[in-house]
Amino acid sequence: MKIITVVIPCFNEEKGIGKVIEAIPKDKLKALGFNTQVLVIDNNCTDKTVEIARSKGATIITEPIKGKGKAILAAFNNIDEKTDIVVMLDGDNTYQSSEMIRLIEPIDNGFCDVVIGTRLGGKINSGSMSFFNRIGNWSFTFLVRLAYHGSITDVCTGYFAWKGEVVKELSKYILSDGFAIEMEMITKMVRMGYQIYSVPITYNRSEKSSSLHPVSDGAKILGTWFRNLSWKYDGTKK
């Protein structure tokens, strides 16, 4: 059997984490030849996230330094080396675990190395993304397509699937500790020569208030886009 590892970075996601884990299509994945492992990253949760996740069969990874980038790197560093495909989504139930097969199919068939779930090219349900955030996402995505020539249609998405070996190599070059992590991963993966494609997904209203600060975090995302224009992959350093 092949192995798929589902990574869920969490900070106080008690309202959504149970639903996210329960909706992972384990039976369908098993029929496709996959055993499923679930890693929930406890990024300083002070609610019942860990308790709920553990009761649903997830393995808990603790990352005491706050920040989504730190949580993702902690997950990458704890993935079984035998993992064939890694999937990442948020714990607030904005992304649908049930749509996971749509992301892994192109990788499993050898079509590409990385798949991102695109909200902008998919279905954004009412109230799930503000007009301001939508304009920001469109703008950042346009800049990536213009400067990096990647087949990307949603650069700020939190729903990814990777070949296991891609995650192993990418983890060596992650520097962002906050919401610029998606921009960093995508721009560096393009520079690393990986084949990246997008598939449409559903995006729902979050189970909690977002901790994203559009202006300050937007500036960090733009700074990451600019900084990585000169980044070159040589396989040896960050």
C-alpha cells in the first residue's frame, strides 16, 4: 500500500478540526491503494483542538513557536520518509477534506509534482472571502504568473498536495513563519523546477475569526514575492 499523509496546522481550531478529520475520504483512498496518516500540528492551542484531534485518530505534533510557517515546517520534518503523497489543508473547515482525491489524482497518475486547490478558479461560498481579500489574492496570483510563469491560479490557498520527495526537498528552504508561507512555497517550487498545476475546490466560511491582517500580512506576502525573484535553487542552501 502507498502512504498518504494529511497535514493540518492548527491554532485553536476546536470548532472545525473534528469535521476536517472526519471528512477525510479514508475508504476511497484505501480503494485507490493508500493508507492514510493524519498529522495535526498543535501551534500553541489553548482550546480543545488537541483533545478532539487525538480522539479522531490523529497524531499530534507540537510546535511551540507561533506562526503558520513554523507549524508547516514542523509537520514536514515529522512526515514518514515512506510517504508517497502529502496533503495539507487548514483545520477551520474552510477547505473540504472530501475533495482531497481531486488534488492527489494528477500526482498519483504522474501528471505533475504538486497540485494546489484553487478557490479563485473554484467555488467560493457566500461570506467566505471578503471582496478586499479576493482582490488581494487575484493581484498576488497575477504577479506570480507574470514574473514566475507558474501555472498558478490561487497563490494564497491553503490546500496543497505534493509528492513526498518534493516536501522533503522543499522543507530545506522554508524561511517564512507566518501567512507569507504559501507565497514562499509556490515561488520557490517554481524556481526549483517542479511541475505545479491547479484544480478547483470549494471554499466555505471559517468556523472562527481569521487571524490574517490584510495590510501587514499582505505587505509580507508581497515582500516574499519580490525577494524570491532573485532566489536561485542550487540544492545546497537556503
